[in-house]
Amino acid sequence: MAHRDMRKSRVLMVAAGLFLALCTIWLRVAWLQVPMHAHYMARAAERQESRVKLTPRRGDLVDRNGRILAHDLQSFEVAIYMPQVKSVSALAAKMAPVLGVSARDLTKRISAMKGFAWLEHDLAPEKGQELQRLRLEGVVVQTRATRDYRLGESAFEILGRTDRDNVGVDGLEYQYENDLGGRSGWITLIRAGEKRWIKLPGAETHPARDGASLQLTIDADLQSIVEHHLARTVDSLQALRGFAIFLDPMTGEILAAACVPHLPAGRARNWTFTDQYEPGSTFKVVVAGAVLEEGLAKPGEYFTGSPGHGQKAELLPGVFIGDAHGRPGYTFFGAIQNSSNIVCGKLGIRLGAEKLYRYAASLGFGTLTGIEFPGETSGRLRPLSRWQPRSTPTVAIGQEVAVTPLQLALAYAAIANGGVLMEPMLVKEVRAADGRVLRRNTPQPSHRVFSESTTSTLREMLCAVVDSGTATAAKLEGIRIAGKTGTAQKVDPTLKAYGSKYMASFAGFAPAENPRIVGVVVIDEPPQRLHYGGQIAAPVFREVVLDLMRQPTSVLGSTTRNIAMRPPDVPAVTAPDLRLLPRREAERKLADYGLHARFEGDGTRVLSQSPAAGQPVERGGSVVAWLSSPQDSVGRSMPDLAGLPVRQALRQLSQRQVQPFVTGSGFVVRQEPAPGTPLPFRGECRLWCAADAAASGRGGVSAASATSRRP
């Protein structure tokens, strides 16, 4: 009996233990399923699921005719994760043929790495895809988008730039980042094995939205033309810088905005919007238009000028103003034609400070234009309460006031279009990736400043400036140009007074009878011997208009004439598109079509062509190609002088302020330092010359026949 009771108690104890264990398990399960549910769900998702970012495609920038200015290109990045690399030499041996480098050099680079380090950026797609196929341990290959600018450095100051993450940091790329950048997305992947991730049907996904494209008002051809002639002028004069803006006077659309030289990222600005300067005589149209509008003077009214040659006239007590020409007098018309400071100062006094200020402000000076571009400045037009007695005549001749090239171009556009100030426009359309138009901008007139009769008289005055006044260098056969020159002294900040440096400028429009284009050209700190706007800025405007006239169709309209002629005996071919091609490649492409090339200029790439792409050309005929400015257009490095006559070599060194030392005579056969050496160079450049240019292969001349001189 006792034995049976003991056995029964043992069974009960075991049962109680089992029940207690079961309760513990259930409690544990309940704890894991209820309080700890969220924690373990998160851990499971972390280990079994991966959320991959979907990068959107950045929108394109296109010009007014639909030609691409900026777009995304796919490239690859390669990184090395050293903890997974078993043998550096073996890895380098496999990667070197793909990267196109020597295995020894690659081994040295990889051996110097620690942890995770980038090996290559912007790798070509075919090389990146080949590395992905190799699946090398410790090698991380991923795609990235790089921004490609079709015009190279041209238009950088207006298009802007993107950083390594393809995010806009300058110009329009920055201004319209929300539109161009799109929206990132993500997708959920499930682990399938140690290294495989798959997408299951119905997996949580947030698609990326590609960026919108922008159609600009910029004309790619005109932008390149303006920059080419501007760079050539700045280079030849060794000026500090140059900037120019061209727009459509009827719509306010900005057609080109160029800056030379191009500054590096972080320092570059679009000076046509962001910099202000004293306009000088180009501002005289304000007082001239105001006087005509108020009926205070007739174009034929005579005004006395300089009291004597080289003497200044006293316009107000203690206020003296002089003329460069020093004539005894002018008519109102002749004063604008010959840019008389004395007469314009007298006109300003007759008009009065209040009206002069009102018309200047009405033309947009002293206020922001509202252009959708970062960093625009408002210029400087002081309120009337801060004007001194001498301010009225000095403001009338373009002093004590500061403008931006954009403001000045809009003011001249108002004269060209009949008296209406237009709001500037830089973007025509914002179009979604699927083609939908999100926003469309249309020309917006701001207000009327002058009557049509006033602007008609002003246009005749400005035409006379070009025909026989201070801007004859802008004159062209076959088209009438209207404009005004400006030569303004710059203020010396140390002296706090006008110094010996100048800003030379020209503002004008063409054709004068039916204006299609308005331009402002500014050359900063030209040399003392050539510092007048009519000498150096007006020719830039002329060359730009001349290049536009050479094109079959341009912003000036069609310039071709229909001439009756019999069909050519030789069958015609279609001219290929040569723009932006290197010179040799352009020659090769024309040869494939049975055509010859005739190049104008000394740049490295084709800027424009005639006949245009798609136009018929007789087989065996010629295509004229205008070349862009050289890559080193501002002379930042030592030129290659080998084979040049010594006189030409000395001229190039002089332009770059390098001291030469010549041995021998005739042609340069060797130089030291080597071509491409960064400038400025404080030492002297040694040139070895020989009488025969073919001697360049011998590396020098005999000491017996050599002579030395220091130019």
C-alpha cells in the first residue's frame, strides 16, 4: 500500500513538472508573440528583406530648337573592400586588362587601400559591365549617372553644374533642382540564399519619378558664336574678362549669355545677371528718351559744347564735365551720335532729377528683373533723397549708377520694340518625363516706358552712332545696326576715386528697321591703348551678327535669297552635321560624303557650318566650318612652339608674359619648359632654333653656329 502511494505521488510530481514546463513554454510563446512581436518582426525583416533605392533619371536641358544641352549618361564606379580580398596581385591581374592599366601599377594602388575605398569613378559602361560579369571577391561595381554637357564649357555659367551625386549646385541645374532631379523610389527584395535577392510578386514598391526636362530660350548656335568671338577678343587684348548677353526684344527671351574666361566650380558666376558696373555712355539713351518723351528738346536743337579744345564745361557751380572730342557744340541728334558728355549733362539738368530718376526706374534700373536664376543683383540707382547737386548731370552720362548687362539689354529692347519693357524669360517649358507639359511660360510685357514716336527717333539716333558716330566698327553691309558705345572708368578701391582702368561696352540691336536681336557686350579692363567701347566691344557685336547672317536660318530670320539657276550637273548630297566635332573627324566625315572642308578660325571643334546640316551640296563641293576658340583660350599653359618661326614664338610668349631666351635663329626646334607647363611661369623660356624647320628632329643646332640674344 505504501509502495502504491509513493508511486502515485511520483506520478503526480512528474505530471506537475510537465504541466509547469508546458505552462512555461506557453508563457514564453505568449511573451514572444505579443510583447516581443514587433521586435522580432523587425529583426526578421532586417535579415530577410532589403529595401533598395531606385534612382530617378535627371531631366534634360534643351535649347529653344529642341537640341540637347545637358543630359545624363550612365557610367560605373568601382570600389575595393579590402577585408574580402584574398590576393591583391591575383585581383589586379584580373582587373588590369579590363581597366586598361598595367597589373603592377594596379597592384600598388590596391595595396595602399584600407577598408572600403574607391578605385575608379566615371568608368565607361562596357568596362563596368565586364567587371560585373567577373564577380570578383572584394570588388564593388555600381552604376551612377554623370551629367554630359553637349557644348562643353560653353554655357556653363547659365546651365550650371551638378555634383558627384548628380544634384544641381549652380545655375539652372540648381534653380530647377526640384523639377530636374525627380523623386527617388524604393523596392523590397527578399533573400533567396546566401547572396541572392529576389523580388516577389506583390512586393512593396515605391516607383521612382524621373525628372522633368526644361526647354530653354537659349539658342545653342548663338551661344557658341557669342562665346567664340568674346573669348577671341579677351585673349587678344589680354583683358581681365568679358561677358555678353543677347535677347529677343519682342518677347524678352534670353538667347545667349556668355562669360569668358570660365572659372572653376564654386567660383563661377553668370556675370550677365550677377555683376553690376557703371554703364557709361550706353546709359545716355535714358536721358535722351526721357527728353524726347517730355518734349523738352528737338533732335535739331543746338547745344554749346566744350569752351575750348580739351577744356571742361561748367554745367553747375563747381560741376565740370568734359568731352573726348572737345567740339564747340552739337545738335541734340549729334550729341548722341558722337556721345557728348557735356550736352547729355545739360539735357539731364533740363529734364530734372525727379524725371530722370523716374524714367531710369521705369526702365528697370535699380530693381531685380525677376529672372528665374540664382544670384541676380539689382544694380544701383540711389533714391532721390541721396542725390547730390552734381548727381543729375553725372547720372545722365552713366556715372553714379550701376547696372547689370541684363537690365541694360532689356532697356535697349524697349527702344527696339516700340517702348515696352519686357519681363525676361529663360525657360519656355517644363515637360514631365512622359511628355506632359507641366508649365509653359509666355512673353510678358511689364509696362510702356516710351511712345512709339520717341523710340522711332531714338532708333535713328542709334543708327547714326553706328553709321558715322562712335560705333562705326559695328557697321555691316546688307543690314542696318543701331547701338551705343560706352567707356566707363572703374573706381580704384584703394583711392576711392576713378582710376586708370576701364569697362568698354556696346549695346545695340539689329536689324534696325525690324529688330530681332538685342545685345550687350562688355570687356573688363582692356589695355590702355585700346579701351574705348567702339574699338573693342562694337566689333564683337558686329562679328556675332555677321555669323548669324551666314547661317541659312537663325534668330535673325532667313538670310538666303532665291536665285534662278539651272540644276547642277553634279548630283547633290546632303551636308552632314559637323557641329562640335574635332577638326580631323569633321574632315573625315566630309570625305565620306565626297565633300571638302574649309576651316575658319584656329579652335579645336566646329562651332557652326555653311551650308547647314541637311542642306544640299554639290558632290566635290566645300563646306565652310567655323572653329571654336582653342581649349587653352586664356593662355593658362605654355604653348607648343616647335616648328614656329622665332618671331611668332616670341609673340606667343609675350602674350603670356614669359621672358624668352633664344639660341640660334629661324625656326624653333626645342623649348624648355615643355608645352603644357602651367602659367604664370616666373623663370625664362629657352628656345633652341635652326635655320631649317626640318631640324626639329635633330633636337638642336651646333654650338659653332649658335648666337644668343635676350629680346
